[in-house]
Amino acid sequence: KMEGTGKVFSNENDVNFVNNNEPNDIQWKPISLTYVEYPSGDLLGKALAWCSLIPIFLLVSFATLIIFRRDLHTICYLAGIVSNEGVNWLLKHTIKEARPSKDKRILYTEYGMPSSHSQFMWFFTSYLILFVLVRIYKNSSLFDELWKYAVSALALVASTAVCYSRVYLGYHTIRQVLWGGVTGSTLGIFWFIMVQFVFTPLFPTIAAWPISEHLMLRDSTLIPNVMWFEYTSSRVEAKRRLRKSKSN
């Protein structure tokens, strides 16, 4: 140890720098967006801790979809999720119900009613199920119908796993998680109705705005199978350009 220099050498490979003039009573706070604790050596707890990060993975997926596809419906879906998070913040700071464990070293926020993870996942799931079963094209293919139910079931399993993880890891009570689920599901259904019957009829007009054309925003509502349409369009264009290059 070198006193007076503000340096503490714990070993050859680990050098920590400290400020001797810094007050010891400063409270340090992490950026806790992805901070989840689980009991050391608990494999189930570790798996559930990863489940708690599913909302983060979904947000990254939404951002990626919007950047590369610019679809108005995807933008509305994400806008609903963000609004749902805003409602959760208001509810937490209105109800002001504490989390079940106050002896944890680090908590996301002081309040836990309703669970934001639960509300997020059930908003996402309720909207997704309605989107898959109501909005996506109808097809007589058995595979396509089974695919819809498989996606819905996967979303239900993911939401249940996230909710269970919040209780298992001690971040929420069962009641807080249940009310988060009820709130998220209700808002998800409401937002789907708004998008389906209020916003969707406006998509063609919005897509025709100069700013929308500049940003390459698009409305894919009337295209029955977007993936197949993009696949066939790219193949046709690739073949056309190939023939043109050979003719030159």
C-alpha cells in the first residue's frame, strides 16, 4: 500500500485507485436496467434471472425491426409498449407499495406495485395473440394455423416464466405480479383495438406523407404474407438485374 498517493495495490494484476479525499458516505447506484441478482449456486435461480431479461431482449428486437423494416404497425406496437411502461410508472408512484424484500443490496425502484416486468410481458403477449389470430392473413394451410398457436403458446410460456422469476428472486410479491399481469393484459387488448380500428385506416395517409417517404416508412397491412412478398420481390429483382448485366 502506498499511503498519501491514493493508490492501493491488492496484487500484481489488480490495481485499485481511490481518492482519499472522497467522502465515505456517498451512495453508489448502478444502471440497473439489466441488473438481476440470484442465489449463488442456484441453477434454477440463474435460469430465472435470464428470464427476467426477456423484456430487454424484446425491446432490442423491436428497435431492430423498426430500423430495418420501418413498418407503421411495428412502430405502433412499440409505442403501446412504451405507453404501458409510462402507466406502470404512474401506478407505482401513486400506489407506493413496497417490494417484498428491503434487505436487498440493490433494487430497481423502491415501489413494486404493480410489477413492471409482469405488466410489460402481458401487454406484449395479449397484443401478440390478438395480432396473430386476428390480423395475420388467414390461410387454409394446417402448418400456418399451427404456427400461429405455437407462437401464442410460446409467448404465454415466456410471460409466465418472467412473472415466476420476479417472485422467485424476491423482487415482487405474487399480488404485485398478478396485478401487473391484469393491467398489462387490459392495456394490451385496448391498444390492439385502437391500432386495429383507429390507427390502421390512417396508415395509407401517413405512409404518403413526404416525411414518411423520406424516412421510408411503409404500410404492409394489405399484404397477406409480408415475408413471402419480400422473398419473391427480391428474387424477381435479382433475376431482372442478372439478365440485364448479362445482356450488357
